[in-house]
Amino acid sequence: MNLIRITEGKTSLLIPEVERLTKRNIIFFNPRMELSRDISVAIAKTIEPKNFCDALAGSGARGIRIANEVGCKTTVNDINPAAFELIRKNEELNKVNVRATNLDANLLLSRERFDFIDIDPFGPPVRFIDSALRSIENKGILAVTATDTSALCGTYPEACRRKYDSTPLRTDYYNELGLRILIAYLARSALKYNIAITPLFSHCTRHYLRVYLQIKKSRRDANRILGNINYIQHCFTCLKRKFSKLEGLKSTCECGADLRSAGPLWTAGFADPEFCEGLRKQLIEENLGTMHESIKLVELIKKEQKVRVPYYNIHKIFKKMSTTAISMPEIMERLRNEGFMVTRTHFSALGIRTDARVSDIYAVLGD
């Protein structure tokens, strides 16, 4: 295996020299995940964990970086013997004291407890979640990546129902629904252990969904979380969308067309604005490789939390109206002038998030 040396953040890494990423070699290192690792480092700096676990580490890039750039006690694990050897080499290269282990992630998590656990598999994270929830300390952080977006976002609905016990819907905001289905799955998994989750920061970037949750072990708080797990109803004729409780689901839209439903999914915020502000400041201070991209992402996600209803795809709106599209700044200005809250969304360059109803949007943009 030929290795090359790179620098990411403030850490040197040895990674395999490969022409393209596949299921066979993705376990080692994915350069497209640098933004994800930069954000992880900044979050670890913000919360200052005592004991971090990179449970599915591959080359160990995330765990080695956190050990080197944050300085907390770190366990870096991978079941693949070749990955384990590479972790050891990266440990020696950076002269950091990490505990490298070569175990099945579920076995490691069943034996020990951590206050920051990272689950970053190739594909669905579902088979590691119960072990992680049993391992996490009270008020700890659980970070989860899902790359099986074809299931979560509705391309393969049977796969989503099988893995996440939820029905997706291929709407124009399918990626936001995928993220909300993922958070709801994590929340429902936690409820079995009387654990309440709070999404501190979540995002949809490139090929993956990423969630950072704070854990609170409390039966009372867990009961309150139940109110944040609901459904969404969508009309493919007029584009109306509305969150709804199970008992409030309807079959027909106000326009007379059929309503389609998706869920269970998370209907509260997918990030904490105060935490986002602290993360933004930390990213500025760290000055990492993806600083400008990550800061822009965090700032936008913070703004998005002001409006809970999923975003609208403007091209879809104008197509329904059978009129020529106008510029995004003009769209937003018109809605603000009518008293509506509106912001861009990180989910789509063509999307806006607003508290205006779809009928209001048609009225404002049709003037």
C-alpha cells in the first residue's frame, strides 16, 4: 500500500494513494470530508470533551486531528487490521498519545463510556446507534454521519422504511426530509433508554447527512421530545406542505388534490442558534482549511432555525405559476416587504425558507 503525506488542519496525515474512492478503500480516507472533520475539531474545541471516541476511524484522520488539535483523551478504533496499522502510523507521525484499538465498534462501545462519540460509517449508521447510546455519558455529544441518502431522501423508500422505520417522500425538499428522518430515528432510538436528544448542529453537505446531538438522560425530558416527532403532509399539485401529528393527518388538500405523507420525522429545529454562534467564533479562531465554507454554512444554518417549515424550491414555484423566474434577492425582498420572514437555505441554492404559506408566495410573486 503506497502512502502519501498530507496536511489537514494542523495535523499531518499518511493516507493511501488511490485513484478513486470505492467501498473497498473508502474506509481509509475521504478527502471530500475535510469540512466535516474541520467542524468536528471546532465543536470539540467548543465543548472540551474529556474522552472522545472515533469508533469507525478508517485512517484515523478525525480522531488523530482531535487528539492533536484539541488535546483531549482520544480512542481511535477500526475493525480493519490495515486501517488499525495506519492509525498507529498517524499516531507516531503526530507524536500524539491516542489509544488505538482494532475492535468491532459495537464491542468497543459496549465495554466503555465516552462523552463524545463519533459514528461515521460508509452507509447507514443504524447498527451502531444503540451501542453508542448505551456508551454515551450524560450531557455527552453523539455525532452521526449517514451516507445512504438514496434511502433517507426517498429514492428507495423501502430501504428507508426497513432501516429507519420511516416513510420518505421525494419532494423538492427531499434532502431536508432525509435529515429530519435521520434525527427522528436517533431520537426514537434514544427514547428507549429514557434519553432526550437536542440537535446542536446538523447539515446536509455533498453526499452525506451529519448530525451532532447533545444527550440528556431524563425520563421527563424524553417525554417532551415525543412532541417533536411527527409527520409532514405534502401536496404535489399546489406545493403546500405542513407538519402534522399522526391524529391530524388528512387525505385531501385545500386545493382538492390528494395529500401525501412522510414520517415519522423531526419537526423541531435541526440546530441550536446559540451553539451555532459559538461554533462560528471557534471556526474563525481555528482558521482551518475550509474556514470560509464552514463559516458560511454555520451562519446560514443558524438563520434557518427561525423558520421550521421546509424550504421552497423557487424554480418549482415559478413552474407552477407558469411565469418567468425573477432573481433570488428580488424574491426575498418582496416577501420581506409583505412582512414575511425569509432566508436562504443550505440545502439548495434554489431554495428559500419562509413563514409565508404557499398561497402567500404565489400572491406576492404574481404581482
